[in-house]
Amino acid sequence: MFTSVLMIEKPLTSVDVDFVTTLHGDDPVSFFVLMQPRGDQDRLLRAIDDVALGELPEAIREGDEPEGADARGPAEQALEHSLQALRKRGCEAVGQIIEDHPLDKLKSVVEESGADEVIVLTAPHFVEEFFHRDWASRARHKVGVPVLKLFAHNE
């Protein structure tokens, strides 16, 4: 069985589920999903990305997103939704919320699970990507397995 650690920041859409569950053809896949609640730490970068993408209403709404402890509930719901969607496709799927030091947690999960790869499924983050500060770029130097970066879809 192929084991993938899947890092997400929002619930998986049906297109995302189709994509990640078919990456390895008919081989069985198990997923360990890591969900990081969106918080205040990257609000400015998200707003800049929204402006760069021409999504001005999204940039304005960045201040309305829950943060800190208030973000945990929506993150838990998003994680559970994503796990159920993967399981409906016949995959094994477990996961957890990560709040502090996501790359340290990613490394330990890769080591403990014997993962074959890491998939970072994220919206475009132009500022972070330009400076190679996005999760995928940083993970490539830390985890010791291939890291695939994919862009998440909207329903």
C-alpha cells in the first residue's frame, strides 16, 4: 500500500479527492491528513495573494476569518469532511489538526508512518512561493521523501 501524507488548509473538494486518489493508478493508497487552521499569522500574505489573483472581495473578507481557538472548530469539521471523502473512495484515511510547528509535525508523521510521499494541496500563495517560504518548498528540505505540490480546487 502506498502511504501519502496530505497537507491541506481547507476541506477537500470532490475534484481534489478524485485527483489525489488517482495519482497512483489502481494501487491502494492510505492517507494521513494534516490540517492547519488558518489564522492571523498569514492574513496579510493571503490578502496580497487575493489582490494578485484579482479577487478583491476575498482580500476584503480576510479579516472576517476565525483565528486562534475560534478557527479550531471549522478546521476539525473540514478535516472530518476530507477524511470521509477519502474513505468513500476506498482509501484508508486518518488525520489531525496541527497548530504549532507544522513542518516539525510533518517530519515526525512521515517518519512514524513510513510515508512514501508528501502531497501539499494548497491555494496559490504567490508571495510565499516567490521566496520559497511555502509549505512544499520548506518541506522538501526537511522530510526526506518526495514532496508534490498541487493546487486545490474550488467547488
